[in-house]
Amino acid sequence: MRNIFGKSAIAALTLTFATEAVATEWNVSLWGKRRAFTEHVEKLAELVSKKTGGDFTLNISYGGLSKNRENLDGISIGAFEMAQFCAGYHRDKNPSITVLELPFLGVSSLEQEVELSMALYQHPAAVKDLARWNATLLMPSPLPQYNLVGVGDAPVSLDDFEGLSVRATGGIGAAMETVGAVPTSMSATEVRQAMDSGIVKAVAFAPHAHMSYGTIENGKWWTTNLNPGTVNCPVVVNTDALNDLSDDQREALMSSVDEALEHYLDTYNNKTMSAWGPALDQRGITEVTFSDAEIAAFKEAAAAPAAAAWIEDNTARGLPAQELYDLVTGMIAKGM
């Protein structure tokens, strides 16, 4: 009896260790604090843990693992398994997806932004581009059109942007240059201090970021309809870590993406945007609305030259730039 018990105990311990061995924890590098911009990652973590009975968990860190501009580098060396970043933070590292940051593309909704991003992320050129960093594109963080919150005298016309220092990244920065502004690229976490110190006089953000990073706390005006474009901020995973998952774990992750994005869209459309107007009203922030003629002139000056330059530059890099641009603009034209 003693020998049989001993074998049973060993078998039980072996089973316990085997069960523990398949449990997987991923570290996820975000920044700032939990907000609309990160709700899909939070939901993903919830769904993955539930589907696997806790055998696969995502440990989310807000700034504790890396600086936001270094998240792609961290993914490449396996410092963590999942991260969020914005393409405009380092355009040379992810040129394929910066096509979605071109100004005045005409994207009409967050839902459309999701469709465009997912189609681009699956294009072989984008897959190959991010593979250089051992990264697999998982899902976007769709954002509405950016507008400016600023200090000082409110602009009356686009001419008033001449010489104005503006925090604006990617294609939005290029667009602002066409009206004489001086764009500065900095991470979102640096913006409030830059406004307070006078380094920048205006900041281009989506509504959630204006609220999350405090630009409306000292801002005096905001543009209602400038709408020069948006940024593309994917969530990526370390490819080796993805390949190391068990079939059940990988299925739990990939099958949760659509629901996580649906949760994100619901949060942004129904909670964030409903809070935006009252937040501005409570602070007495002046609305600046430009005429249709000025917006048309702005678009004409910024859109075509930026697209042409993007295609030329990235064709020289070896990307099928025209093909990527046609993919995006073709889907927009079809209303997809």
C-alpha cells in the first residue's frame, strides 16, 4: 500500500506541475492610465483569462515596462509580449502603416478605421515590415479625427496658424506645416508640461486624449472642424511568443479581438464622446469653426502633396507604396 500511495502521489505532483507548465503570462506595455484608448486591451485580457480558465493571462502595465516610443523596440527583443504604440512616433520603423496617417483621407467613422486598419495589417508588405521587429499586428486603436486645443488668442482664420508651435505627429504635422504652423513631435505624456511651459501653443489630439492628458485644463480654444487626420496606433505581439502559445491559448487570443474592438467602439462612441462636449462647456473653452472654403483650401494644399511624397519616399524604401495607398483610398471610396 505504501508503494502504491507513493506512486499516486508522484503522479499527482507530476500532473500538477504539468498543468502549471502550460499556464502562460504575458506582460503588456501601455502608457498613461486606463482610458478609452486602452479599453480593447483591457477587454482582451478579461476575455483571454476567462476563455482559458486563467491558464493564459495578460498583465497590463501603464508605463512600468517601457516608454511609449520604445514599445516596438521592447517587442523586438522580447522584453514583453504585447504592446501598443503609435506609428507616427517612429515612422522609419513602421513605414507601411503610416499610410493611414496621411492627412484628409476622408475616414468617416471609427468602424471604418477598424476595417481599413485590419485590411492593411494583413497585407503582406505590412506583415513583412513589422516582422523586422519580430512583431505581429494584432488590432488597431481606432481614433477619430484630431483637432487642436490651444492657449492664447483663438485663431480667426487658417492664416493665424503662421508660426504657431503645435504638437502634431505624422501626417497631421505635415498638414499643419502647409498653413505655416511649426509642428513638434512629442509623446502624449509630455504634452501638458510642454503647454504649461510654452514650448507648444496648441496640441492636436483626439477627444479622449485632450481629456486624459489635461490639455483642456489650461486650453482656451479648440477647433471644431479642422479634421486634418488621425494617427494609427496598433497593438502588436511578439511573434515568437505568439508562436509559443498552445493552440487553445492562441485561439482564445485571436477569437477575442473582434469582441475587444466592439467594446472599444462602444466605449469611445457612447461614453467618451458624450463627455467631450460637457467637458469643454464646463471650462468655457471657445469653439473655433472654419469656413467650408478654408477647409477646402487646407485640404487641397495638404492632401495631394503629402500623399505624393509618401508614395515616393516609401517606394524608394522598397515598399509597394502605391498599392498600399490604393488599398486604403479604394476602400474609403467604396464606403468600406
